[in-house]
Amino acid sequence: MANKKHLAILMQGIEVWNEWRKDNKKTVPNLSKVNLSKENLCGADLYRANFEGTNLSGANLGGA
């Protein structure tokens, strides 16, 4: 199951997410088993993020 804090940060927007990632380089984001279908994640730093069981259908992952 996704880490609620990680998901809440992502939902604040890509700029907030990427800033958090810069400040927490050793953290592996857990975004597993959530519905991110049709979300705009364009430009998000998703390196090493755990998306196991996550619905990403129709999500914009350009530049992510």
C-alpha cells in the first residue's frame, strides 16, 4: 500500500513533488496500489518509485 505522505506530496503538484525529491534523495517513494489513472505526472521525478499494483492507465508520464 502507498505511503500516504508520499501520495499527498505528489497530489500537491509536480513542482512540490520534485522539490521534496531533491530534499529526500535517499527516500524510495512508495506509490504502490493506488489509482493514478489519467493523472498528469509529466516532468515528475519518479526515479526508483514503487508503483507495484498501481493503475497508471492514461496517465501522462512524459518526461517523468
